Amino acid sequence: MFLFLYKKTDLKDVIKTPFTCENLTMNQPNQLPVWKSLVKHHSHMAHVHMRDLFKADPGRFKRYSITLDDILFDYSKNRITDETLALLLELAKASHLEEKRDDMFLGKRINLTENRAVLHTALRNRSNHPVLLDGQDVMPDVNRVLDSMRVFTQKVRSGEWTGFTGKKVTDVVNIGIGGSDLGPRMVVKALTPYTDPTLRVHFISNVDEADLVETLRPLDPETTLFCVASKTFTTLETMTNAHSAKDWLLAKLKDPAAIAKHFVAISTNIEKVSAFGIDQQNVFEFWDWVGGRYSIWSSIGLPIALGIGMDAFESMLAGAHRVDQHFRTAPLEQNIPVLMGLLGIWYDNFFRADAYAILPYDQYLEFLSSYLQQGDMESNGKTVDLDGDPVSYSTGPIIFGQPGTNGQHAFYQLMHQGSALIPSDFLAAVESHNQRTEHHDLLISNFIAQTEALMIGKTTAEAKAELIAQGTTLTGEALDDLAAAKTFAGNRPSNSFLYQRLTPQTLGSLIALYEHKIFVQGTVWHINSFDQMGVELGKQLAKTIQEEIESRNLSKPHDASTEGLLNRYIANK
Ligand code: G6Q
């Protein structure tokens, strides 16, 4: 059945086809009766405008918003009614979301393809209740590593830890990529107001030497501390950068004994770390039950803790733990990540929306969308379900975004008037970390105005009336044409997150909300959100090609394009 589908149909058609008799598999959501009800309900909702829903119901904001501590989640600007929500919640229940959520928290091996538990929630389990993995409580190990991070960060921040020549560390450089880079990079930027300006934190990820050269150029080896972050300690980019950083250090400090004072490692692979030459005492471990893109709460967070201090790092853990409790205990209809996930499914599977925008109105959250892009797209960018069958519906959308208001002057045009429906999340703090309130008021005015404009749009009659009021000289067809170009259909959905201030705790909560949203969607789609075979394939192929470039000899047959590119590079390098 699998082969038949792929031979007969283009993949895009396969994943966009909600019902065909060839692609029935028992556990897929589109086999559930409630899916059919949602298809039917969608054909009605496709013609309902949010403008009318708001007009008809003055209590809509109140009913469709939830407050969790200082975070307000407003989901009223969505193309939903009570009936939509009831059906989506039924879909969640029929997908056994609650049981599967509990399995994750209980340490069951839900990452089937890698036969691993998924326990990033244990890393931030601030209530410290036992979390059993194969009958063994993981909390003593978690707490031991947190303690060692506390001791180390205090030493570095206080100046007790010095470089090889006795000088205080002024610059920390994290070398990692993907899950070992994006999270710490995003958080260190997000929490800049909490960082110590005398201890700067930098990030090198790209194997392009430019990243290494330009980051190290202003730094002094005597006062630089490297954190080599790699779960496997085999990733080509990270290992290449780590070796070059070692050369850079030794070119000045000469003595290999300096490595112990200037390199620490964060890894699950202690053997490989020792082979690299890093002192066993300088290794911060984590475990195979922590996925790379969910590892920010583990020792992968060490550069964050160095930047903001261990107390603030633990506040971030507490914020995430708060959301874990909410996700575990709040009724589904009051459960923020459940609603976030279900709303995403509503647009992805029923409105066929292929993209999703994440739009923080906060320059400190500059890297939030790229961090969540990895979290979401690597987790739910799958077309094979948990039973090994191809899925017959679309899964993870394309996640993109950048901070407002910059994005407004770039891609929002398409969000307002383009042919694609792009649901979005807007995020902002009520209070700024900075002083000039006129900037912040303007920023927030734009946030609110954009969600309003996306929802309400502008009718042709309104556009025409506006042109006339502005004294246009156009008449007849010319006036109609301009009014048409200035028409906005509206009815474009968005969620808004408004919180008091971007503190470590609030940031921890926001990240955890998105992590659980991804879990909710992966569960309904019946896919494994915790493997990443696509990343593995890239790593494997690059290794073969690198060997071919080195030996200037193509050891295996490639397609004509790959061969042509390789030959061109080898001949001209
Ligand atoms: C994340 C992915 C991937 C991974 C990087 C780095 O979930 O698995 O982004 O984090 O490939 O891997 P290492 O930490 O093993 O170097």
C-alpha cells in the first residue's frame, strides 16, 4: 500500500489528501469519526468572518483567553466557535492525548525509533518528586549536575576560576550546533538585562571558518573559556570548530596543560570528551533521554548559567516547571499548550495553512523564532507515523518569524493580503527593561494594531470611503481599482501572549508552552516528535563527501548533479 501510494502520487498530494481508501491506517487521526465532523464543520467555518463573531459576542475575549501567572494567552482572534473547540478537544481525547502526556512525564520510552524516554521535564522538576526511568530515580543525577554547574559558574563569575596565566575569564565561547547552540544563544540574548557585562557569552556554530575567526578576533586566549557542547561529541561542525579553537588557544599559551583551564565539555559521551583532551573533571554530563532541541534545561544551559548566574537559571527552570504542572493538571479546555496545539491543527489540516509565524515584539527575543523553528520543524517535520506507515495528512508547518516591528516592513504584506493563510503568535511584555516609555508604547501599539488588522481587515467600501475622505480625484473604474487594491480580507488568525516582563521565569514558561504545543500536535498526528532522521542523513552524507574531497577521488557513484558539483569544487579549489 505504501509503495503504491508513492508511485502513483506526488508526495505533496499524499500528505494533502485527507481521505482515500488506499491510505487508511488504523491509528491515524483522519480515521477518527471526529475528523470527519471537523471536515464538515470546516466547510461551514470557512465562510464565517471573525469580525461577525466578535460583533455577535461581546464576551468573546473573556471566554477565549486564559491567564497563567503573569502570562495572558488571548486566543479569541481565531476562526473558532464553541463547536470548533468542542470538536478539537474531542480529537485530542480520541488521540489519547492525556494518556500519552502522562507516559512522557512517567519516563516511558515514547521515542520509539531510538528506544528512549523523553524526560526534559525531569531536568526542571523543581518539586523534586522522584522520576523513575526503568525503576531508577533520575533526580539524584539531575541535582548532582545542577550542583556542579552552580559550583563552576560561581567560580568563573567570581574570578576564583582563572585562565592558565592566572587571569579572570572575561569571555565564554560556546561551540555547538543545532540543539547544542540555538537554545542557549536565544536565552542569553533574551536575558541580556540579567547578564554580567564583565563576562560576555559568544556562540560559534557554523563550520564556515568565518564564524570562528570573527568571533575569536577580538578575544584574548588568556581570558577565554570554551564550552564545547555536543551530545554525541562527534558532530562534524562542532568538532572541527573545537579543534581549531584549541589550536588558537595553544598558539598563544603554548602548553597543552592550558586546555584544562580553558575548555569544558557538555556531553553524554564522556569517552570522546577525554579523547579530545578535556579533563574529566571539566565535563558536565547529560543523558540520552534529553533530546538535543529539548536540552536547554540540562547542562547545555551552562553558557546561560555563566551569563545570568545559577539562581536566574533555576528561575527559568521554575517557570518551565510551572507550565509542566499546568499541562499535566489543567482541564484540556483550559490548558494553554493543548489549545495552542489544537488551533495549529485546525489551520494546518483543515484550512491547509502550510506556514506559521512567531512574532515577538521584543528585540531581546531576536532568536526566538529560529529556536522554535528548530523545535517545531525538527520534531514534527515527519511523514511516517508511529506504526511506520506514511501519513495521509499534513504534519508540521513551516515556522518562521522575526521581531516586530521589523517584520511589518518585510513579510507582513503577504500575511495581510497574500493568497496564503498564515496563522501567527504575537508575544510582548507589558513592561520594558529599558527606560523610554514612548518606544515601548509604540512597540505595543504596533503589536495590538497588527492583530486587529489581520482579524478585521478592510472592506472595499471602507477603502473607497477612506479614499474619498482623503480627497481623491479618482472616479469610476480608477477609484474602484484602487479601492480593490486597498481591500484586506481580514479573518487572519492570531494568538497573543502578553506578559508582565521578560524575566527568566517567564521565558522558561513560554519555552515550555511551545514544547508542549509541539507534543500535543505530534500526538494527534501520531508521529514521533523526538527523533530526527533527517539530521542524521545530512551528517552521514557530508562525511562521505568530505572524504571524497580530501582524497580528490569519488569513491561511490553519485547522480550527475552531485558529481558535477563535486568535480567542479575539486578541480578549482
Ligand atoms: C536536535 C538535533 C540536532 C542536534 C545537533 C547537534 O534535537 O538532534 O540539532 O542537536 O545535530 O548534535 P550534538 O549535540 O550531538 O553535537
